Amino acid sequence: ALSIFCANDAEEKEAKIKFAFRIYDVNNDGYISNGDLFRILKIMVGDNLNDTQLQQLVDRTVLQADKDKDGKLSFNEFQTFIAGSDIESKLVIDLAAANQM
């Protein structure tokens, strides 16, 4: 499963984005809801943000990424949002560099 993070061609980029989408789609309904995003980010940030700060971040993210304004992110909206950021580059493991450590 981790092999999807090692390559960088178009097919594998989409596989990485699908993998990330499935992580955020907590209830596996094909959408990332406000609640789904809150739950995953809460795990990621722990106590570094209080619930109000985290909810503001979630609301702002959904507002920016939700192009059809239905209150949740489809895979296509998620993919478009990710493409507009540099986060995809952080989903790549440079094996050459890792082997030199």
C-alpha cells in the first residue's frame, strides 16, 4: 500500500489522491463532510488547536473547496483543491534520499 507514495507519474498521483480522499471520507459515503474533515484533522492536530479554532479551519476549507455549495466535498472537488496546493508533493517519498540516511 505504501508503494503509491514512491512514484510520481499521473496514474500514481491519482492513486495518492484517492487514498487521501478515502482517509478523509470517514463514513465512506463518497463525500468528505464537515464532520469527516473535523474528525481527521482533530486526530492530526491533537491539542494544538482548540475545537473552535479547528472548526473555523474546517469551515474555511470546505467553503474554499466546495464548488457546488452542497456542504460536502466530492472526489472531484477534493482533487481540484489538492491540485491547487503543494500538498501533493508532500505525498511523495524520495527513496533515493531515504536510502542515503
